[in-house]
Amino acid sequence: MMEQKSFPFTAIYGQDDFKLALLLCMIDPSLGGVLVQGDKGTGKTTTVRALQNLMKNITTHFPFINLPIGATEDRVLGSIQLETLINDKKIEVQKGLLSKAHQGILYIDEVNLLNDYLIDILLDASSSGGYFLERDSISKWLDSRFCLVGTMNPEEGDLRPQLLDRFGLAVTIKTPTDKQTRIEIVNRRLNFDLDSNLFCIQFEDQEKKLADQITSARRELSNIYLSNEIRENIAEICIAHQVEGLRADILLMKASRAYAAFQNYKEVTTVHLEKIAPLVLNHRAKYFPENNQAKGNKEENKENEAENKDNGAENRSTELKDYLLQATATNQFLKINTPETQSTKRFVFERPIIQKNKTQNFGKTSTTINILNTVKEYLITKKIKIHYKKTISKAKIHLVFLIDSSSSMIKDQQISFIKGMISETLLKFKNKKIWLSAVALQNGTATIILKFTQNIDYFIAQIEQLRSGGKTNLRAGFYLVKQLLKSKNLEKETLLYIMTDGKVNEGKTQNPFEEAVSYFKTYLKINKHTTVIDTEKGFVKLALAKKLANQMKVNYESIVY
């Protein structure tokens, strides 16, 4: 069978920072890996696979292991060979992905979506160079030293600080906007697909030259001189950028030394330090002094713009400030009911919205087999009876907010209260695996504010920027909610919150209220976790939101301001 060719590393056009970061990790593996943030379809995976092909010129064993975010524990850590245990009465360990990645690359796409348990395993392996495989009374140490390469989209959720810090270097990749660059990238890809053998031959000399350069840099790495002046510069840079801990100092020294060796220098210079500093500080710096003045000017311009807004538009920052305390005092809605909350007269749900640490005991429906007990049963009875482990699986939480931000929500400033309440509440669940999405009703139509994301800070920022005005078209909102749920196959599993005063006055028919109810019953009734939150304010209330909930036959809650 003909070996499948990989795209040559030296044939990759652009992505200079990403390629440099990978090469530095090949020269000094103790750098810990590369975190890549950026657009899809920009060749991130192709670049990493090309690096593997390049490293084959240096070492015969350089695996490339892709760790899926949905991988099982047995697949990641390893398991016991059931066939060998039954036939040969001998325990044999099947290596997991972490062990297979030893002395190679461990690649994780969307690393920020990795579950907490696997993150803990990664942290242990990266810090100790291996891990103990504990399976059915068996304990075995497996080596696991690898270059960790992870990709992520920041809008889909943050990365745990502990894992973020383990990435020595970080880069951001953007889709090229230059016409000639795009043409060159596409041409190279098409030529490779047309005749990969011929294409690779054209870059053989460059690949060999780069491989020799890496080998030479590895050999000379320990001889590279770091002067006291450079060490002082590194300390000053880290202090100026307000990084936590001393890992950045260490990595700046290592990365600058690796880059100097790569450039065939005997001593690290300020040029080397300036080149690699952004790679180390991109994901660590809390402050960028060189951009301070520019940021200050932007903030000043924003303040001036806010002062000159039309009277019909909201001054969002002022309203949020005025109503945040009131929202804080309100019982947050993502909360388990307790006798204390049930005794209050404020905003309280009749049933829990999020059940903390919600688990499901799958028992025999679990796919995790207790191997030793199963084999023991077979050896004694000569009958195969599968024994399963009792496993606990954390439930995923998906929330969709359908927010009425029409003109009727401006009058008594209900929309400001809603923003503050959502913001204050979600901050308390910052470390939870919650998927959030929001749709706004405004100007006679509906708009998706944000599709499903785990980045609570980003979600709150989008909510706070929400404008109000126009009529309420609830049917349009239901349509977008339906599209959101359908895209993720979540028609039955999502918690939907409709935050409105019920004053529906826009649609395709003469009765937009009934039109919205009819649409919900037809397309969204399958969702059993829908709640209408009545935001109406005032002494005389029309109670239209309650009527809406009753007709749709969903949960109803009201806010007492």
C-alpha cells in the first residue's frame, strides 16, 4: 500500500509565528507546546502534520496523536487487553493516546472544550512526564513526554488557567486578507493534491536543510550564552506585562536561547528576545505597556460617543450601574431552590433550573466494562457475563435566553434590570460547563446575539451591549430559537427562558400574539424546559406574559421589582 504523503513543512506559505513556535518546541521540548487561537480552515492541522513529516528526517520515532475532546478515559489513558487476559491468562496493557504520544506531538482541536477530568490528566502528565495507569487493581507507569499543540476559539469558552499556563507559547492565526497570499496558498494546495510526489520532491532540499538546522540547534542549545543584561531585560519585560508567577521568565530565557541556536548564534541578543517575547506573553500578559496610550485614546473616544447618543437609545453603562445592585439583591435564577429562597417574595422559581453536580448513574447501560470481574466470571463458570462499572456522567447544561428588548421594555427600564440580573447570575457559574445562547426581540424582528458559547464574560459583554427599541415580534424570536436548537440537536434538552412583558405587537397576521403561541405549539412544544419570565412593571399590569405562558402550557415566573 502506497504511503500517503504529507504536505511539506517548508511549503506552507505564511503562518510564520506558528511555524516558528513549533520549531522552537522541537529544539527545546521543555517549552511545553503551542496554543493556537484562530479561524477554522487556516491550515492549523496541516501545519502540525507537516511538522511530523519534517521530524522524520531527524528521528525515526515521532508520533502524531490526535486526542478527540470526546475521547473516553480508557482511550486516553489505556486499558487491559481483554483477549490476552482470557486466552493467555496474562495481563497486558493497551497503551492510551497519552502514552502513544510519547516523544511526539499530542494534538487537541478545541482544547478549551476538553472536560475537566481529562484536563487534570494532561496537567499531571505534562508536569511529571508520565502517569500511572490504574485499572482493575493494576498499576503501571507509562512515559508520556510530548509537545502539546492545542487549538481553540475564544468565543466558545475559556481555557482553565492551569492548562493555559502549560502551553509555553501561543499564537493567533487569522484568515489572510491579502489577495496574492490567498492565491499562493490555494495554488500550493491544488498542486499538492494534483501530484503529491512531484510537489514534495520540489521541497526535498528545503526540508533537509531545515531538519539539519533543527539538529544543529538542538546540539548547540546548552552552549548558548545568556548575559546578565538579557536576564535583566527578561525580568523587566515580565514585570511590565504584569504576568503571574515566574514561568514566563523561564520560558523567555528558554525560547530566546532556542531561537538564538536556530539562527546559529552563540549568544542571545535583544533581537532574539524581541522576536520570541510575544509568543510567550500572548496568553500570559495582563497589561501591554506599548498599547497603553492607544487604549486610553479608544476609551476616551468611547466615552465621548456615549455622551452624544440619541435620547431614544439607552445609556447602557449608566443603567447597568444603577440596576446591578437591585439585580444582585434579587434571587439569581440559576439556583437551586432552598427554604430560604422560597420564603422570599422576589424572583424565585418553583423548581430548580440548574441542579448542581447533576449526575446520571448508568449502571449496566454504561460502556465501561469491569474487565477483571468479567474474566473471573468466565473462568469460573465458562459463561460470558459482562460486568459493568458504575459510572457517573455529568449532564451538560444548555441555556437559551429569548430577551424582549422592544420599546415597551425601555419605559420602566426593565431591560436594564434584566441585563444586570443575567450578568450577575452567570458570573456565579463562571467555572461551570454551561453553554449559552441569546436571541433578542427588537425593531419588529429577532436577532441572534450569540450562538452557543461557554465564554461567560463574552456572553455578558454581548448582553450589556444589547440595544432596545421597536415592536415585539415573538414569532420571529421563536423561529430563531428553533434554528439554534436544530443546529445542535437540542430540541428536547435545552433550558429556554423567554424574558418578556408579553406585549406582542408585530407579526405576519392581525393577531401576532396568537400567531406566536401557535408557532411555539407547532415547533417548540417538544422542549419540556421552557419558562416565561414576566418582566412587566407597574401598579396596573396587563398580565400578558402570564397569559402567554398559560396558552403555551409552559412554566411561568414573575419578577417582583
